[in-house]
Amino acid sequence: MRSLSVADADVKRAKNQLKAQLLQETETGSGLTEALGLEAVLRGSVAPISQVLSLVDGVTTSDVSAVSNRLRSINYKFSLKILIS
């Protein structure tokens, strides 16, 4: 199975889109309440938006490529198991 190539520009664009979406969610009372509630339920705590944005900024092209290839590998193995069964 071939590794997936991930471009730096694509990762930068995705990070910018995610950060814009996160900031937009906090612009309304209902959006902020929903975002805070979801984070509290999923993580057990709520991080300041500055910390979340910093975490997004810390994601590298190498990180995205590694996760992408890992997910492709899992999907490939799962598909093979279905075909063999």
C-alpha cells in the first residue's frame, strides 16, 4: 500500500479553516454554550480558546500524514478481513 502524500499548503489551509470555525462558534451565546458543553462532555474539562488554537497551530504536516497513513492501514486491514471472511 502506497503512503499518502500530504502537502504543507493543504495542512495550513485546513488549520486556518478549523481555527476560523472554532472562533466563529464562540461569536454567539448559543454557539459558545454548545461548544463549551460538548468539550466538557468529551474531555471532562474546558480549555481556553487560546489553548485550543495553539494546539491546532502545533499540528504538523508530518502529524497529518502519519495519522492518515495509519487510518488507511486500519481500513485496508479491515477490508481484507471482510473479504477473507
